Amino acid sequence: MPVAAPLQLSVRHTDPTLGAATELRLELPSDVALVGPAVELISTHCCTGVLSPRRVLFNLRTALAEAITNAIVYGNRADPAKQVRVRVELGLRVVHIHVEDDGDGFDAATVPNPTTPDRLLFEDGRGLFVIRHLVDEVTFNARGNAVCLTLKAG
């Protein structure tokens, strides 16, 4: 069995007066086995003091894992030829996490609420619900194949 190349995180320090002090970039193939290592790699670079250790340990890591998993499973349909791109902007008072896949996109407004009685027994459909409760803001691009998660300092 071939050994996959390790994930390569790009770290770029920018001018903090322009908003972001550090930008992280990571591309990974659509393989759910890489979600954990990707989250670990990114979260270790997010302990900058912008977010409390608890928010990095729980909110950021869990929301990022859900977003990457959704991009792999739903966006790219687990096609290993397709990529997931993650860009993290670590600002002075905010962290923006952008996750984009190569899929066709979707309309987030059509995702059913997993807490309604008719959806309680379904195993899928909880990721976006969880993400929305862990971060301060969730936005999608017009195509629906990229999400931006915003966590504010505090």
C-alpha cells in the first residue's frame, strides 16, 4: 500500500494593518482519513491568542472537521481526484476559515433542520447544524461550494 505524502501547510505572515496577521493554506485530496491530520495541523497554528484555548480546542477544531468532512463527502463525493482547499485568516480579533471543494455546490437554505421530529433518526445532516452553533458566523459563496466560518476573539 503506497504511503500518502504528508500534508503541506503554507504559512504566510501579512501586514496586520490590512486585517489578517497570518494566512494558512492547505490543499488535501478527498479522503476522510486526512480530516484529523488536517485539523490537527491547522489548529496547532491557530493558538495565537486571537481565540481562547478552549475555542481553538473545541469550537475551531470541531467546526473545521465538520466543514472539511462535508466538502469531501457531499461536495466532492469522496472522489480522490478532487481537492479540498482550506484557507485560514488569523486576524487581530477574528479568525476566518474558508473551506472550498470542487463539487457543484448546494443551497444551504434547503438543508433540513436535524432537530425536527421527522429528522431525529437520520444519521446525516447534522454537520451544518453543529457548525452554525460553534462559530459566530457562517456564509457560503453563490455557487455553494465554499463556506466561510468566522470566530471572533473572546
